[in-house]
Amino acid sequence: MSTKADTANVSDGWIAEVASMRVERHAALMDEAERHRDQAIRAAARAQGLLAQPATLDSYDWLLLATLIVEADDALKTAQRHDPTIHLPILGAVVEELREVTSNFSRPDFLAATKPARRQNPILFDPRR
């Protein structure tokens, strides 16, 4: 025969198990957010390195640069789905620097070389932003 004490023990055990599962899930989401944030930082830093010498950039470099920026933006958005407090100032700085170097994304060599990346994320390279 079950007593109130037995019921309370089962209930407490169930509550503890659910709480433990929630903590584990939260930790996994934070790890996922951190992994995507780190990926975004690496891509943005690499893009920033390419922009350090804009006069030497050729069509391959323009495409790589645009692809890295799209990759960083995608990784940031994924990280923010797990943790909305994540921000990446370096990405904004890289996009602004690219905007300056490409005359507001209007340089013909940049436009010709970066069609795939700009098609993938047109808002990121919108000259009206």
C-alpha cells in the first residue's frame, strides 16, 4: 500500500530528474551557441585580415571575403537562436570596412566576383543599409 511519503518521494525524484534534464539541455544549448559564436568570430577575423590590404584583392579574394562574411553572419544567427544575448561587433566592423572599400558595394570587380555570396544573403550586402 502506497503512503503519502512514498508518493512524495516519487514526486520529488521525478521533479529532480526533470530539473536535471533541463539543466543538461540548457548547457548543451549554451555549448552550441558558443561553438557557433566562435565560428562566426573566426570567419569575421579572417575576412578582416583580407581587408587589411584592399589594394591587393582580386576576384578570388573578393569571393572569399564575401563568403566569409556570409558564413560569419549565418553562424551568428544560429548562435543567437540559442542565446539571443550574443553580439559580434567585429562582424559589423568588417561589413562597414567592406562597404567603404567597395564604394558602398558598388565596385564592378566586387560585384562580378561575389554574385553567389550576395545572392545567398542579399540583405547583408544591401547598399541602402
